[in-house]
Amino acid sequence: MLSRLQKTYADRPVRFLLFPCNQFGAQEPKKNSEIKDFAEQYVTLAKNGQGSNVIMFAKSNLNGFPCTYSGKDACMPESAECCSENDAVYKYLLAKTPPGKIAWNFDKIVTDVMGRPFPDETIMHGGDTDAVEDAVEKLLTEVPSSTASWATRQGSLGAGWSLCTAAVVAAVTMLGDTTG
């Protein structure tokens, strides 16, 4: 699914923000670097926010379970623990998007250029590529042309919420995302 979406939106102001999570059946126990290496077998990941529309963050906790890990390797490639710096992302998104809880890996939240959840959007469950594409296309057609033009000019920078017209934020276990 993700490799197909990456290709579909490669030249458009859309970013896919991936937050690996080990809270669902302990499906993501490995180090951040190992998760990244596996993901790169299927998609091209951004390096320093550039070169791709897929950006992977360090492993995260969600659904109100704060990350309490504070070791020296916290949020680093060699860590297999959660990254507390990511807690605020899901705290905000889940407060704004019904039903307010990620049910399983591959749940997705579509956001606008400012990182706000797409109006009237609920958390998307599973691998329904068509639903993701429908939401992103609707958002792309509704964005004011000046914003779309500005976001397009930003090209591959995409390191922040404000540098793309739409973003799909996903709690993922990359092992399940091997289909195109």
C-alpha cells in the first residue's frame, strides 16, 4: 500500500509520516535503525527531510500511553524504545480525530497543511488505499491555490507539517506493508 501511495503522490505536495509502534502485539520490537532498513526495501525514505515524500520518525507510543524512556539513546537509530518527543503528535491528533484511539497498526490520519486533521475525518483503519487516496484528493482540490502553490514550491523539503498540502500520519508496523 505505502509503496503505491508513494509513487502516486511523488510529484505532489503530500507527505507520509510514519511512526513505528510496538504497542500492537509487540510487532515492532526492533531498533529504529533496523525498522528503517526494512522499510527501505519497499519505499524510499527521506533523509534529513529531503529526497522523498515518506518520512519515518523514531518509534512512538500512542493512545495515552506516554513514553517514559529517557536513556542516552532515546529517539536515536540504535534505540528499540519509544521516543518521548513524539508523544505530543499523537496526543494532539487523537484529541482531534474520532474515535480518538489508534486501533491497530496501519491506522491513518489525514491532515492539512497546518497539521490539522482533515475536517470530518475519522481515523482510517487497515490498508484501504482507496479511502486514503479519496481523502487526500479531496484535500488537494480544496486547498487554496496560493497555499498549494507555496507548498509545491517547497519541493522535497517536507520535514515539517507546514511544508506539504496534505499529510498521512500512520502508526505502522512495516512488516505488514509489503504490497505495492
